[in-house]
Amino acid sequence: MSNLYTIPIALLLAVLCVNCEPLNRAYRAALQLESGITIISSTSQGKKGLTFVKEAHLVDFGIDLVGCRNWSDPNGMDCNAYSGDTLCTERRPVLCTKVDNSPRPAYIILGQGAAMPAYFYAGWNRGHIATTVPVQGSQFANRAAVDAYCAQSFGTGWNVAQFHDGMFISGMNGTTYSGASWTNNAKNQQSGGWHYYSYGDVRNDIRFWVHIKDQPSTCWAQ
């Protein structure tokens, strides 16, 4: 069959028979062989990425709490660290960070924790955060591309923020392991997750793209 007929028929069947996978695959393959055109699969179109949100700003310290969910918002949503929570075709700011080893301020950690102690969920990222303009998560091929976008937006040393950026020292709270004590015990710092504090005052009206290194829940490759 000539290209004149193969391509229209393949397109028609690929559109009308989206649930007929064997036939659909066959005609998509025929279309690609005849025309070199690649049809994007529905699974790639439904890819989701991980996002964080601003939860609070502590004026006394000039720091933000960012993380999975803002519990003060009755309509807030949870993040999904395992399979993503926001379609990658949606536009969200990228949460960027610059780690400069700033000592932890003496913020108070409340609550009893959950699977881990409370300080695991209230780590310190050792620097600053900022947000870019909203962009599609799908525009980035890999983490390096997101890092480059943060550096382009804010300067050298800025990278995409990560799920595990918050660091903690066992038993830290208030003045315990803050300031010089935090710095002097750097060897005891460990990675937390889900929420953390950082210098900054980012927007609170939208969620942000973030990276996670050990799950397939980012819009881009590792």
C-alpha cells in the first residue's frame, strides 16, 4: 500500500481505536515506518512529577518551612513522593536552592513525629531557597537540565531543591544543635525528608517542582 493511503488509515485507526492495543501498536508501527512520525503514547502524556508547597514563614528567623503539604490549608493536597502528584504538562515554579552551609537557626520543632522522630521532618537545608517562573516539568530532560535552569535564573551555585535536602542531628530542637553547635557537629548531620526549613520567603499560592533521587516520581530523568 502506498504512503498516500497507509498514513491516513494508520492515523484514523490510532485515533478511533485507542483501547485496541494490538491493532493500535501495529498501525502506529506502520505509520512510523512509512512516514517517520512518532506518536506520543498516552502513558507518557500522563506522567506526574513531585511537588512541594510553602507551609509557613518564620519572620523572626527569616526562614520558610516547605514540604509535602500545608496542613493549615483545609483544601491542601498531599505530595506523592513515589509516583508524583502533578501532571508534568502543568506549569509550576521550580524550587531552587543554594547550599552555603548556613548554621541552623534556633527554630522550635513541635509534635511527636510519625514513623521517624519529629526532627526528621523539620530538617535544615543549610542555605536558601527561591522559586522560578512557572514552567512545565516535562520541558526538562534530566536533573542536570533543571539545575542549569536554576543557575540561569538565580546564579552560580543554585540547583533544584530535593526531597531530602533537610538535614537533622538527632535530638536537635530550639537552641540545641543550632548556630555554632550545628556547625561543630556537622559529622552527625543526616538527611531527613517530607518537610524542611530554609532561608527564604517564597510564594505561597502554588506548588513547586522538586527533585527526589531514589524514586521515579520526577518529570525528568535522574
